[in-house]
Amino acid sequence: MSCNLTEKVSLWIDGELAADEAERLAQHVAACPVCSSARADFLRLRRQVKAYEFTPDLEARQRALAQILKPAPVPLWRRRLAVPVPVFAVIVLMIAVAVWAIFPRLVAKPSPAVLQPNDPARASQNHFDLSRFDHGERAEIYTAPRQAATR
Amino acid sequence: MSACGKTLAALLLLLALIINAGDGHTTASAKADLKRIQFQIVTVETRGGQRHVLSNATVEGPPGTDFQINLESERFKMDARFLTDLVNNDALQVRAKLQTRRLYGRSANDLPLYEEDAQSHTLRLSFEEAIILLPFGRAGDDRFSIEITPALTNQPAYLATGEVTPPAIQIDDRQLRGVISIQAQAAPHEYDAQVSLLRDGREVARGNARLMREEAGEVVLRPLDPTSAELTDRPLAVNLTLAPFAQDCAADRLKVSFDLYRVGKPGADQRAMIATDWQGVARAGADLRYDLSNDAAGLAAGKLELKFNLKPADR
């Protein structure tokens, strides 16, 4: 069984209906067993709620308090550091030393090719080694009498 | 004409025929008398006054045979080219072109650094002389030399059919295997070059010259119509160099390199360059053409072409 005026019963109990409407609903509730039962349920629930004894939970209260008092999050780039002066001085000194050591390398021009002597070990072992004749001189060509050439 | 006159004319004709036949015989006889030339190529190590032969090779071919000696080791490379010409049957003119490349060291990035050298020499020697090539110069007690000794052989340079005999190489390089190599070829050294300027396909100027292979020569193009002022006052000229196209290509292929310019007015030694270091490949006897329409500034309008015709010179 149901009645479409049951919802208004709650409003009537809460005193939220106009006087004339409250009067009509009172007459209806008197005649309607569903609404009458609903009114009885609502009144019982109200009594129970009023009779409930509130016991505060201290831990929950502290958590809630901490949550409320927690500062708003600050972006990393807006955070501030507080460093003792001696630590700050050491950090500045270390940065200065690093710049002094690295900067000349960054601005230095590429060094010219460094000639490295040929490594004899590079010479092929498979071929006749001509390097022992090479003293860095220019090639030369000339004519000579045949006898001198074959000497 | 009287009988006496006819007889005289017949005698003159007969005499001319005899002289012509004699000339032909002389030319053929001169060719038949030409002998092959042999070049003995010996590489020698001289240490403490002691000679030690490292390799021995012979290149033999008709007069005009060219040869190339290559040395290649880990640090050193040499290309020595010898263009030979027989002079008066008793001497040789040898144009030697030496190119060396020496590994000088390595860079900080371990890249190889080379020292390169190019030399050209013209040597004249009799058959009693030899060419001494010192690839590494004279320094040091341990010296490496290449001795090239020419000799006339008894072998004919031309076959009975008139064909030239091919060059031949024999080499004993047991100690220098992989280090020395020798190549030889017989190709013309002199060319008759004819260079023409064509306007709309018609020849308007021409120049001729006999050029030695691998030596630059100037060919001035004279106008065929002497009244043509634009080509008479400042004629076109070509500085032309001919070279073998590639060692392994047909001998009749030539690499043509040239500069084209207008010769300065008399008294003024200024050239007006039109083209610099243009190159092409020509076949002996065939035409090689270049379109100058966009380049020959200052010449009258029309399709301008430069035509080369190169033929081996008759010797």
C-alpha cells in the first residue's frame, strides 16, 4: 500500500507546510492508515535522533583540524629555502670554484691538430717495409751514365 | 703537242711516279726499320755501399711506349709516369711526372695527415745513359732507388702488316710483391687539334695546333671571313690540354680540358675569360661540340657552338 501524500507528512512534521495545507493533510492523515503509519515512524525517528548522545572522536577531530589548518600547496618554483649563512657561503664558494675550473674550457678555441708520430706497429707486416728509406725528403730524378747507374 | 713534247711529258710523269713510289718506300722502310725499345727497371737497395736488387722488370714496346711505376706501402705512395719519345733514333726524350704521398702523421683525432708532392721533368738521354729515380731522396745510408735503363732491341716495332706491336711487361718482384706495380701502354703523344666556332651550324672561325699530350697549348680561332670585326679584333682562343681519359679505357678516348677566352687587343695583354676549366671526353677523329649560346657574351646573336676535332698526329 502506498499513498502519494506520504512525502508531505515529513514536511508537515517539520512545520514546513502552509497552514491551510497542513490542516488538509492532518485531516487526510487521520483517515489514511499509510500516512498515519508514516507519521508515527517519522515522529519515532525524530525522538531517537534527539535522544542520540554525541560523543566526539578526538583523533578524528585532530585529523580534521590538521586538514583545515594545513597550508595551501606552494609550487616548487615559489618555495623558499632558508639556509644558515655559513652553509650559504660554502655553497657560493663551491659554485665559484666550479665556474673557475670549467669556464676556460668552454670558451677555449679548439686546439690545433697535434701531430703524433707514426706508430711503427701500424706498418703492415705483410709487405716489404719501405719506411726505413723514408727520411722525409723529396723524390729526385736524374740521368746518369749507364755504368754509374749499375754501380 | 708534238711527238717530242708528248715523250717529254710521259717521261716527266714516269719520273714523278718513281719519286712518289720512292717516298712511299722510304716511309714504309723507315717504319720497318724502327725497333722496339726495352726499358729495364731495377729497384735497388744500397746499404753500406752494397747493392741489393729487390726487383727486376722490363717494359718493351714500340717507340713512344709509356710506362708507369707505382710504389705503395703503408706510409708512402708514388705514381711515376714516363712518356717516352724516340729522338733521331739515338736518343730518348722522357717526360716524367712524379706524384708522391707520404703519411705525415696523425691528427689529435687520429685522422691521417698526408704530405703530397707533384713534379714534372723532361729528360733527354742517350742509350748509354739511365734514369735514376730516388723516391725518398738521397738522405740516409740505406737508399732505395729505381734505375731505368733503355736499350734498342732487334725486334721490329711494326709488323709486316703495318700494325704496331703491343707493349710487353715482365717483372720479377718477389721481394717487392704488393709494393711495386708497373703498367705500360703505347698511345699517341701528339695530336692535331682543330677547333672551330660555329654560328647556326656554319663555321665562322677556326684554329689549328699540334698539341703534346698532357701539355697545355693555345689555339687561336681566326675568322674565316676577314671582314668580321668582332672576331678579328679580339679573336676567340682556347687553352687546351689533352690527356688519356683513363688508363683502362680505349686509347682513342681523350680527356679534353680547356679555357675559352677572347684574346686581348694588340698591346693589351688582357684576356676576357668566357669559360674556365671546361672538360669533356672526345674520341679521336670524332667531333666534340659545346653550346656557347649562353656563354659567349659580346658575340653577335645566333646559336654558337665550339667544335673540337682531335686526331693523332702523323709522325
